[in-house]
Amino acid sequence: MARELQPKGIHVAHVVIDGRIRSRIAEEHGDRDTADTMLDPDAIAETYHQLHHQPRSAWTQEVDLRPWVEKF
């Protein structure tokens, strides 16, 4: 898609969300490690916002989002 659409000025990026996404339900049910082991939905949204506002001279093509405590 990027090869086809980028010349038309459309930014295409592949975003991998590799982990559980924190929710109020998880927090209400006592999932104590949510801060470190789950992805914050606001942080995910901020990543998409940053992709949207990137200058054309430095477009990101792929982003991997993981909790910082994950061993990979």
C-alpha cells in the first residue's frame, strides 16, 4: 500500500500492537501489574497522533508497540 499511496501523499504505516491493552475492567478486577505489563490506550493513541503529524521528509513505515517490561 505504501508504494502505491505514498506518491499520492498518503502516509501508510504498519503498527504492531504486541501486548494486552489496559482497560478499566482489568484495573477494577485487581490486575495490579497493569501499569507495567499492559499498554496504555492513551499512549497508543499518542503514537498514532505522532504518525499523523510526521513531516513527509521522515515518514515512519513501521512501529512496534510493546510494554517496556516484555522480554524479546
